[in-house]
Amino acid sequence: TWTNVPAGPPDPILGLQADQDQRKINLGVGAYRDGDGKPYVLNSVKKAEEILRASNPDKEYLPITGLPEFTKNATKLAYGVDSAPFKANAIASTQSISGTGALRIGGAFLGRFYPHSKVIYLPVPSWGNHTPIFRDSGLEVRGYRYFDKKTVGLDFEGLKEDLQKAPERSIVLLHACAHNPTGVDPTRAQWKEISDIVKEKKLFPFFDMAYQGFASGLTDRDAFAVRLFVSEGHQIALAQSFAKNMGLYGERAGAFSLTSADTEEKSRVESQLKIVIRPMYSNPPLHGARIANTILSRPELYAEWEAEVKGMADRIISMRERLYNELTKTHKTPGEWGHIKSQIGMFSFTGLTAPQTKSLAERAHIYMTADGRISMAGLNGNNIDYFAESVSRSVKG
Ligand code: LMR
């Protein structure tokens, strides 16, 4: 029966096979590692789990849109208590299977109900999963310029030109902070200009905020773009994930939301979100949402969590500094490496070529995505010297 099924390629991020060599360094997937290279369970998460265990919770089904307190607290975290739609109870929201699920619900909802367009513009490059998510949601995916290889920075002129040229009312996907894979974010002034173009062209902004807190260490600061757009009067869609900022990767805790005109419109939108979700997976998992909600709703746990997010962001920043020094001062690697320090968030877009990444895997047991993206969080005091030395050797040829 399945003789006509061709073998598919492995996933460019999750399909990376790291070997068992002692020296192996896996910088492929964006998952935080502590200073010893180990997965990290936050203390605030452990405490939340103790609180939950003590409350002897049941295992009943959640509603289709998930744990209501969780979605309320998740939207509060993103939009801020002072945002107009939050105060007006006009944010339609649902729990999701982390960020991917949120994007997929959003894609499906827009595909079904957004009356003006089926076209979504993604930055070039974007997270590798964005294209299949939106394509499989029935949208037509196009790109807008984002990254300038020459400056290893934002191609702001190209971005503006492409958004100006996009058909009116197209959907545009924006990474709220810590752009994946480039680590290059617009400045606040540039966000304001993007907001003006989006308004002028009546584009529909869909924010993916998978790294709130990971860019600067401060969740409020990282929500700048989302809050700016909302305060400028845009209606937005938003995908949130608690995988990175709470380290809840496998718990799949996330949220999707849409700002709407008022509570009545919000209820209609939510009723349709339910109809999108029910045939996909009925209702979301309990545990991750309970953990996140316990942290978000208890001031002392919230404070501890924020400090831990800052701790993760700071460790990554210190690795950037150290990698830069190793590459330039210790190993005198040819080329400009300032971007290692200036890029933001979990990733660095190193500029290494596909042949270089291949040879690093084969010769040095160092794994990264073929586009040269490394997860900075995979570097630590024990492996960074070997990494820098190997990169330097591969650049020198
Ligand atoms: C990544 O970009 O590495 C992460 O977002 C994990 C994933 O699912 O791709």
C-alpha cells in the first residue's frame, strides 16, 4: 500500500543526529542548557510542581480552549495589564500545543475567517517550521527581506520596500523579539516605522513571541513590539510559547490570541477557535499550563521566575562575549565577528557556510543547522574553547 510513499528528508532542526563522541557539541535545537551542558529545570517550575502535587489535582479534560486562568495570565504577560484590549476583556485566546500549535491554530483561523487575503509574508530567513505551518494551514507563503548578509544585520530598507509592495491587507508574520534564526531584531524606532507601514498598507500583523524574556532578560521589555502595535491601534494575532522562558519544552504550554473589537466579538471569535481546535486534538494537555499558571499567578514565584529568565539570558550573553574573544583574540579567525556579540536571544547566525557546517559535523563532532545557526545556550565553559578552535580551523580552511 505504501510503495508510493517516498522517504522524506529529516527535519532540519529536530532531525539533527548527534553522535556519541566525547567531544560532541549539539548546537542544533534551541533548547537551553546550563553551565554544565545539562537540560535545566527552573526552580520556580519545581516549586510550582510541589504546590500542584500538594493540591492533589485531578486529570479531567480541560475545556477546548484550555485552562482559563492560564490563558488570562499568558495574555496579561504579553499585552500588559494596561493594554486597552486586556482591560476591555477583548482578547480572544486559547491554550495551544506550545508555539507551533499556536501558529497552526492562528494559520487555520486566518485561512478560514480572515476576509481580505490568504497571503502571509514571512521574514527571509525565518524559523524553518513557519513555512510548512502556514502552507499546511492553507495560506500562501511569501517572503519579505529581513537579513542582510553583507552587514550581518537587518536589511531595513529591503524590509520596508517589500512590505510597501505587498498587496494591501496581506498578513505579515513578525518575530516579536529574539528573531529566530538570525538573532537580529529591529530597534524601537524601526518597530515604530514598521507599525506605520503596516497601518498604511492595512497589513494584518501576526506576532510570534517564542522568546519573551530571552532577548533582554526582562519579559516587559521583550514585549515592546507587541505592546507598541496594540497601543497604535492594530488588531493583532499572537502566538506565545512557554517552552524557552519557563524551560517547559516537552510540556507544550503555549497560547494563541487575537485582539478583537469588544467582548461580544471576542466571544464569537473564541467560539470559532473551538471549532478549529476540536477536530485537531479536542483539548490541550494539563500539566504545563498548570505549572505556568501557578508561576504567573503567585507573586513570589513570578519574581523567582523572572530572575531565572534573566539568569539564562545573562549566561547566553556571557557566552557571546567569550566566543567573540576566543575567535578574534585567541585564534585570530579571519573575518568580522562582531555580530556574535550584537545578536540577540538564543541563537547566533554565525555566517558559517553549509560546507563549513558539514565539515564541523564530520571532523569535529559539532552540530548546528545547515544555515550556520548555533544555539548559544549549548555553549559552556567546558566546550567553548574546543568550539572556537574548531570553527577557526574550518574558516581558515
Ligand atoms: C528551534 O528553532 O530550534 C526551536 O524553536 C525548536 C524547534 O522546534 O525547532
